[in-house]
Amino acid sequence: MSQPPVIELQGVGTSFRGQVVHRDLALRVDEGQVVGLLGGSGSGKTTVLREILGLLRPDVGSIKLFGVRLDEPDPHVQRNLRRRLGMLFQHGALFSALSVFDNIAFPLRELRCLDEDWIRRLVHLKLSMVGLEPSHGQLKPAELSGGMVKRVALARALALEPELLLLDEPTAGLDPDRSQNFVELVGSLQRELGLTVVMVTHDLNTLAGLATHVAVLADQHIVAFGPREEIMAVDHPFVNGFFGADRQKLL
Ligand SMILES: Nc1ncnc2c1ncn2[C@@H]1O[C@H](COP(=O)(O)OP(=O)(O)OP(=O)(O)O)[C@@H](O)[C@H]1O
Ligand SMILES: [Mg+2]
């Protein structure tokens, strides 16, 4: 039997205080795909990620992850589903009062089934996966560089060994070298761990370095989805404007 899609959104509609953000939005992401989600500012990209994560419920429509409906009432099923997802938020969103160690340990402690010795080992493992040392664990978020914040946020997103990773502007605010390093790090982890990834980005190099597929959010829904090279050729005002003269970079 073939695997159900990792993500399946159908007929999703969302509005905030009467302002429609999504209307009849559909998206299907299969295992192992790295999907770059593009769209103008305020088009509702972060909102889609929050809906996939279960932080926000759409007004209408269905969202299935791994073939299971997100609004499945059984709390046990819900919890198991959530463990299969990791999210790197748009602004890093580390807990500023907690050390790097405690930030990464947070989702592990929430499980309430691991002793501190295991947690320490797992946190050190995650730190090394993102190229940081155990000693970095003692620092507070305010003491980190922008690139380190992203790495710690990635380590935390990977803490529960998710199958699906959601990244919201993972390289925004990084200089070109750090951005390239981070793209390479995410790419190698994606391949090693066999992750499925949905990534919001405005950055062409990030898109070129990671995305196998591209989804374009415009006019309140996904107007184009497919392999990256195919989407480059779609004649839509947003796509034309986004890729513009830089199209060649991505081919
Ligand atoms: N919790 C909320 N309450 C009210 N309005 C919201 C809420 N979340 C998002 N919105 C509105 O929904 C629209 C889409 O927001 P969203 O953050 O998803 O956009 P985005 O595509 O991620 O933008 P950006 O590229 O700037 O990050 C915006 O108009 C925003 O103001
Ligand atoms: Mg956003």
C-alpha cells in the first residue's frame, strides 16, 4: 500500500476578524519532499505553518498529517501526531530566560518519561548535530549570534526526532556566509534523517540550495505547486515578480 501524504490540506479557509487570509487552500506534500513555500508578506504563509502545527484551527477545511486528521478527538492520537513535527519559528523564538541547554531540553522534559541523565545526553547530541559544543549549552539566548540562535532553534525543533520539519524564514537576518552554512546544515540533516520539510523563504539561495518543490501562495490559496524547475516556468504575476531576472540562479 502506498504511504499517505505527509501533509494534506483540502478546502482550508481562514479569516481573522472578517479579513480573509485563505480561501479553498489545498496542498499535498509527500515524504522526503522539501517544499519552499513562497508568497508576499501577509499572504498567510506563517498562518499555514501554524495550522499544520495545530496551533491554529482553520475556519473550514481539513488538514491531515500522515493520513490522520488534525482534529482527531483522541488526545493520545493527537499527542503522537504532534511528536512527529518540529518547527523553527520565524524569529527563532527561544525562551529568553532559559539557557541553550534548557531550551533544547524543554520538549524532552515535556515528555515526562526521560531522566535527566538521558536528557543531558540527548541535548548534547542535538547540539553536536547542529555544530555546537556542549559548553554552548550554558549560554543564554541574548549571548548568541544570529546564526547560533538559528542553530539552537533547529536543535530544539529536532529534539523529538520529528519526521516533518517546518521552517519559517530559516535564513532571514543571516549574512550570506552564515546563511549558506545554515542551508548546508539543514540539507545534510534532511538527507541523513530522511526529513520532509516545508520551508517559508524569501531567499533565492536558500530555495535553490534546499527546495525540491515549490508552492506559491497568492490570491488566498496555492496558485502553483510542483518541482522547483517547473514552477519557475509558470506564468503568474507573483511568480514572475519573485523570480524575475534571478530565475537563472535556480535552474
Ligand atoms: N492571530 C492573528 N490575529 C489576527 N490577524 C492575524 C493573526 N495571525 C495572522 N494574522 C493576519 O493574517 C495575515 C497573514 O499573516 P501571516 O503572518 O500568515 O503572513 P506571512 O505570509 O507569514 O507574512 P510575512 O512574510 O510578513 O511573515 C496578515 O494580514 C496578518 O495580520
Ligand atoms: Mg510569516
